Amino acid sequence: MPDRLVARTALITGAGNGLGRAFATALDARGVRTVLTGRRREPLEETRALLGNARVATVDVASPESVAALADELADEEISILVNNAGVPGPVKPLTEIEPDEWDDVFAVNVRGIYLVCRAFLPPMVARGAGDVINLSSVSGKRPLANRTPYTASKMAVIGLSNTLGAEVGTAGVRVNTLSPGPVRGPRMERNYRLEAERSGVSVEEAERAFTSRATLGRMVEESEVADALVAMLTMTGLHCADIDLSAGMVGR
């Protein structure tokens, strides 16, 4: 059977490092042309240097003006895959200590950003009658995670956004799905463990063990595993309005 990914173009937000870079690498290996976006150009160029066929464009996904400018800049691209990966972890502290601006900053990127990018790039997909949208959520949106209320609330909001959007555009041939990783090994989780250790007075190692013990496999997932899941989702033609957990069993416990 023909590979349904070859020669397509994917726009990836937050592509300068971490999962965004892993997604770009995995899609590039399958013959997808990637458009790498993020706030800072330097890390995007570092990602592009690893790939065979990529384009770089800067954007602030929380800004309507910036997203509109991105859409104008990419008017010559036939983007048929959107990977809404840009996100921020937000503060690590009790809800009563979180300032309104801190709360709003998390939702501006994690939820508003997806809305703005989809609003800008979905119409051509709907007009062509084909396309894929994968929005990044988290298993943290589906189980308690103390001291992370803005992050977990934003990630649950992503699931609701994706399901409703899928109902709106599915009949036009555009598939919308959510990918919900568990804790992914890398700098962001190291930051979270450090902050939790400082808050609770335990070692960083103890904070990590307490978190990963929630997973039935007893470990974090790797960036490459999450990237493989994204590729698999794009090849499953009947997958629509689905939320895929990749958490080493964290939701199951």
C-alpha cells in the first residue's frame, strides 16, 4: 500500500527542541516536508540542520497577529498536517498561590494557541477535503497532579477542544486527534522534579521516583516513543476524535 505520509507537508509548533524536534525527525524520515515553528529562530535552525526537507518560521501561537502573519508567510505551502505541540509547563505551586497572570499565561499557549493555529490553517484543509490535526495534551489532564492546576486544566481543555473540533470538520474529511503523553524524559521533567523537590523538601531523585511510581511500567516514556505514536496515528485512517495515551501505564493505575 502507498505510504500516506510521503510528500505531505506538516506544520509543527514548538519544533525547536524536545517533542517538537522528535516529531519533526520522525516525520522527515517518512518523507514528510516539515515547517518548523516556534518563538525563537535559533533552536528551529538547529532542528532544521538535522532534517532533509524543512522550512523555518517564527511565531507566537498565543498572538492572533503573529499566527495570521504566519499563515500569510506560508500561503505557498499546502499544509495537510498540523501538529499543535507548543506548550508551557506553568508554575509548580498550590492553586491559592498562583497569580491570575500565571494562570492566563498557561492557557494562552496551551489552549488559545491551538485554537488560533487551527483557525488559521484548517480552512484550506476543509476546502481540499483532507487533512490531519494532532493536538498534544497530557495524561496529567486526566488524573490528579498536585500543584499543577493551570497545566492540568489546560490539558483537559485540549481534549475537549479536539473532540468538538473533530465533530465540526470530520464530515469534510479532516481528522482531529489528541496525543496524551505521560512524563517524557527530558529537561522539562527534570525542571518539574527539581521544583517539586524544593517545594516538598525531598531529593530530586525521590521526587522523580514518587512521580514515575504512578506508571505501571515504573518509568517515563522517551521522546522517540511519543514520536513513533504520532506517526502511527497519522497512518491509522479510521482514527478520529480519539485521545491516545502514551504514559507507560500511568492512566491505568
